[in-house]
Amino acid sequence: MGEELVKRSFVVLGGSGDLTGRLLLPGLAELFDAGVLDEEVDVLAISREDWDDDAYRDWARRRLDAHAPHVPAGTRARVLGRLSYLRGNVTDPADLRRGLDRLDDPPVVYLALPNTVFRPTLEALAEVGLPDGGIIAVEKPFGGDGADARELNRILRRLAPEDAVFRIDHFLAKQTVLNVLGLRFANRLFEPVWNAGHVESVEIAFDETLGLEGRAGYYDTAGALRDMLQNHLLQLLALVGMEPPLTVDAAGLAARKGDMLRAVRPPADPAAGSVRARYTAGTVGERRLPDYAAEEGVDPGRGTETYAEVTVTVDNWRWSGVPFRLRSGKALGADRREIVVRFKPVPHLAFTDEDPEPDVLRMRLDPDGIALEVNLNGAGDPFDLERRVLDMALPPAGLSAYGLLLREMLAGDAALSISAVEAEESWRIVEPILAAWQAGEVPLREYPAGSDGPGPRTV
């Protein structure tokens, strides 16, 4: 990571969408502010709205004001000056060719689109051809199922070499996620006990107090399992569990993460190893949320889950017998975003008849931090044990996750990307669970908004 940037143009397909306005444009503004991008970079947005350059800049100005207030106003104005707009259909080869022909530098072509139009867009782009030195970026979720992911990979292989393809998962650019690599592979302390001989269980949780927030059009066709576990949480699992890479680069990380995901086994009995649920009306903080099924844009008949929990195992030497529990839900009572490694108890306790809790390592996301829960001698009786937490908050990162991803993309460094193998293996893991859910083998449970979820919560 951190290679020298080359001069590129930036083409956003779906340039008037929420992702562009909320994340991509603010990420580019951060790069301008940090001096990473020079003043001559071209950013072309392609979308269906009947706008010209000025209308698009007005739209972008409002989005930057709302989502990048941390970037100085002068920098935001410089970003606006580099934007241009083309009305077009991203699945039409002729429109894509018109856009690419306007560029002087090798492009980063970013598909900021719903995943339902990834395939026709890539097929159109394959017909046109990606200019020499070009890079293509595809947002998550990568495909609608395993067959779709394989077909997308087939088209991408026609378009560009693997190191020029970025399958985006912004979780890989989060500070704590990157620190998993440093914690494991730059310290002698942890790696010797990072295995089934010492670890009791691993939990990866991403609980949100947010509800739908106007995203029913996407979310009700996806659900928590596809939206969070299939990509984000399985990527965290891969980083936590993979073997040490020879080098921390795109090839080394992809190989080790791919091996880890190949070894993951979904629950043999989905009814025992998974939970699906959706929230009913309730109060989160001071917000009153309606029943999910009553939210605007939701089809209650789909049975879409807002909470998903799956316990998988890993069929390899390092992790045999260790459960990995993944969970994510919306409209829960508290935000909880962390990786929790629970160690086994000591084989013999010589102090007292007490049965203290085993050591626990927590790696927190948003805000980032690391905490180690251990047992120490008490301040009174020296043979009494007391629980202590060694806690460290991590300073804020200089760039947002999208700012960092865009910087690495412009440098042509795919270390923070998902490989073709990882994308397909992730679907292999979740498809049996999805099939069991769709067949009604796992009941759709309910939980009130603002609660801890549909069942007992391990913390």
C-alpha cells in the first residue's frame, strides 16, 4: 500500500446517486485537501438526469456541504471546478464510449450503481473496452448470488487484469480492521496463541441503532445477511483467521484470505446455527420507529430480515472446533461494532476457589479502539483476582474509509480490494443459509426496535 499515484481521470457511473454524493465526492474532496490529487484531475459523472455541468455542480455542492463539512470550503469549491457531467445510459456502449472518449488520462471507472445493473453495465463496458492503464471498481454486494458473482468475474476477466479490478468493501479500509494485521503479524505476543489451542470462540458483531433511513428500495430486496454478513463480516473473519501472508500486498492478502474463506463451513443445521428476525415498532433512544413491515417501500410478504446471526466453523488445522459467530442487526438498542476473541480458561488456577472469566480481546470499530480484559491480583488481598481492562482508543484516521480506498485505487494498489476467489467463496458460504431461510426451515422471529435483538446477547 502507499504506492505513488499516477495521473488518472475518474469516471463515476451512477454519478447522481446517494453513494456518490454521500461517500465518493467527500472522499475525493479529502484527497484534494490532503494534496494527494493535483488540480487537473478530471471527474466525469454519467447518469440519466437531464442535467448539464452547472446543474450537476449545484447538486454536488449541496452533497459536499452536507457530507464533507470537515473539508475547507475552498477545497470543496476546487473539487466542484473539476466536475463534469454526461447524460447517458450506463448500460449503453455508445454512451459509455462518448464518456471515455472525453478523457485524456487512464480512467478509474467506478460502478456506483445498484448491483442489479452491474452485469449489463460491465457487458457494455466490455464491448467498448477499457482504455490502457484503466481501473474498474465495483461496489458491494458483488452479485445477487454465487452464479451472478461468477458471471461478473468472467466479464471482468475480459475487461482487465485482476490487479486492475477493485471489488469494493469499505470495511477493509477501517482503521481497526487494518490494525488486525498489525496486531497479529507485527507482534510476537498474539500470534502464538491465535489458534484453537487457546481461543474458545470468535464473535464479529455490527449492531446498529439506525433503522431503514429511507433505504427500503435496496434493503428490502437484500436483507441483513446479504447486506452485511455476506461481504463485510466475512471479510473481517478472513482477516482475523487467515494464515500469515508472505507480504502485506494485494497478492499476499488475497491468497491468504481466499484460503481462509475456502475453509469456512456454514452450519450443518441452519435452524440451530442461524437466526433471522426483523424489528417491530419500538423506541431507539428518543426516536420512535414503526414496525419494519409498515415502513414505506417495504413488501411484508418478502419476509426480509433486519437481523441476521450465523455461526460458522473453519475446517483447517488452526481453527478446527472454534465457532465463529457473525451477527448484524438494525434498530437495536445500542451500537456495537467489534471483533471479540475469547480465550480459553487457564488449565489450572492456583489462587482461590474463584472461577474468573477468561481473557477477552476486543477490537472496536467506530470509534476505533482495542481492549484486553485480563485478571490481575487485587489491591486488598493479594490472592484475590480482579478483572481489569487494558483499553486504548485509536486516534482518528487522517482519511475516511472511502478516502483511503480512493487513494489506493488511484495508485493502482488492490491490497484493500476483494479478489475473485473471495467474492465467490463468500456466496458459497451464505447460499445454503439463504436457501434454508427461503424454504421456511428457520422461522422469521421478531424483536422490538430498541431492544438487544431476538434472543440472549453475548457481550
